[in-house]
Amino acid sequence: MTLTIQSAQSIFSNTQVPSLIPATIALFDQLNVDDQLAYLWYAYTEMGKTITPAAPGAARLQLAESLLTQIKLMSPEEQTKVMRDLASRADTPISRSYGFFSVNTKLAFWYELGELMKKGLVTPIPVGYQMSPGVKVVLEATQKLDQGQQITVLRNTVVNMGFDTSELAPSSYPKSDSEPAFQRTTPTISSVKIEGITEPAVLGYIEAMNADNFDAAIALFTPDGALQPPFQKPIIGTQAIAKYMREEAQGLNMMPQQGICEVRGDGSKQLKITGVVQTPWFGVTVGMNIAWRFLINPEGKIFFVAIDMLASPQELLQLTRVQ
Ligand code: EQ3
């Protein structure tokens, strides 16, 4: 039996439940641009009381420095216009530059703007802004999420801002190859133990990822293998996966807890593992409940891995078998 990405995507699909994250983002998308910016400010400063991101290192801020300097020198009205352009993904020079930033540089850019807003050097909300009832609805929806889900909503809104540069020729902005490393806050977890799992490719994957050793992680995949991040399409091929990992998987602490493994008729195996992942942005203070769904080929290589955000902590223990 030939393994296909499409059939791999449906492994353990009966254990997936709808997540509140896309629903909250859909509510956010319906807000007008000023309401979106105001929502983010209230959500961030409100949630900031319990979850505050770590300051990005100087190297990462350097990548966003030229835009930040331009914005600092602007009038409040001009600053508001830049933020409206970013939120509406307008085609302007600043919005294009932002569109070329990596995910972590986008987050660092907004982190710094937020700091400048707190100091009164950048205007947080347009002059004369009146909040619409829709903002309250999205804030209430956000409050129902756990912290891991809240930071996922924040991250996705930031990532989706700026002009869509995916169809444009690559710019001179540094991306994955020069992505600054995150300082690991906790000691590297070297010996991985997952209740119910002994599959070497899976244990090796977690070990390599926890050491930011992406070459070792990639070596465990088949050349046509795929990785499907939460709420995204699969990234196919080892080159594309390596680029993605260097940009987005630096400094993550992966703490898988338990799993199940099923051998299929052709000798391939499907595994579902649940556990907690910490991002270097929030360190040990925020844990995200997630599941990994692996399809391992008969030769022991990873053909597919999907990463799903779990809807609730109870799901960590829901490892129901497929019929
Ligand atoms: C200034 C302010 C507040 C107001 C203004 O109006 C608008 C904005 C945008 C503002 C600023 C907002 C800011 C500063 C937001 C910052 C948000 C941050 C730092 C969010 C970070 C979130 C990180 C997350 C959710 C990371 C999740 C990572 C996961 C689940 C990783 C999973 C993976 C695993 C487990 C693998 O095995 C493979 C790789 C992969 C990465 C998929």
C-alpha cells in the first residue's frame, strides 16, 4: 500500500474535536481594523497580567529596528495609519517589509511596539476611537480559552498581518538561515520517555527537537515526508520542513506524556502522542496541550506528523483507538 499525505492526514481523525481557536480568530476577522487593533491591545494588556512574553533578544530586535525607528519618529496619526495598514494587509512599503519578516521577527516587532505604547512613545489606540460591541464579544470568547490557546490566537493574528509577500521574489530581509537562536530557559531534556511508546523515530524526533538539532530531526523523515503544523496545510519535503523548523521551532520544550501505537497491514505504524509544549516566548509559565499524530513507514522513517492543539486538558488522556 502506497502512503499518501491525504490518507495520512486522516489518521486518528476520530479523536479530533473542534477547537475554539479558529472560531475565536473568525470572530476577530469580522472586526473592523480599529476594533482589531483595540482588541489586541486590551487582550494583550489584560492577559499580560498573568502571561507576559519574554523580551526578544537584541539580535532579533535588530531585524525589525529600521521599521521601529521610522514609526517612533512619526506623529500619532501616522503611527495609527501604519498599524491600520498592517492590520488590513495593505500594500505599503512598511507593510511589505513586515510581510517579509519571519514569524518570530513579527512577534518581536509588536512586542517592542507594545513596550513603546506602554511608555507613551507610540499611540496604542486611534484618537477618538469608540469601541464597537463586537470587541467585547471577541474578548469574552478569548477569556474562555486557556492560556496556551490565548497565546495561539495572539500569535496567529500577528502572523496574518502585513502585505502577503508569498507570491513576491524573496527580499533582502534575513529569514531562516540567519534566524537568531532563543536562549533555552530550562535544561535540555535529553532522555525522552513516553508512556506506551518505544518507536525510535518518535523518541529521536522529540530528543532532536528539544536540542534544536533540526538536521537530526530531518534525517528521521522520508524525503517526501510531511509536517502539518496546527491549523495549517502540510509542509512537504525535507528541505521545506527544515526551513520551517529553523524559523518556527527554535527553543521549544516538548514534553510528550503518553501515546498509542498501531501497526497497519503494510507494516507501517500510526501513533498518537499527547503532551505539553512550551514556547520560548513564555517559558515555563504557559504550557500548550497538544497531540502529535505520526505515520511511520515500514522502514521506520517518519512519513507524516501532524501537530494538533487540544481543545481541553482532558483530551491529553483521550487516546481512543481507531476502529
Ligand atoms: C502592541 C499590541 C498589544 C497592540 C496592537 O494594537 C496590536 C498588537 C499585535 C500588539 C502586540 C501583540 C503581541 C506582542 C503579541 C505577542 C504574542 C506572542 C509572543 C505569542 C507567542 C505564541 C507562541 C506560540 C503559540 C507557539 C506555539 C508553538 C507550537 C504549538 C509548536 C509546535 C510544533 C511542534 C510541537 C512540532 O513538533 C513541530 C514544529 C511545531 C512548531 C509545529
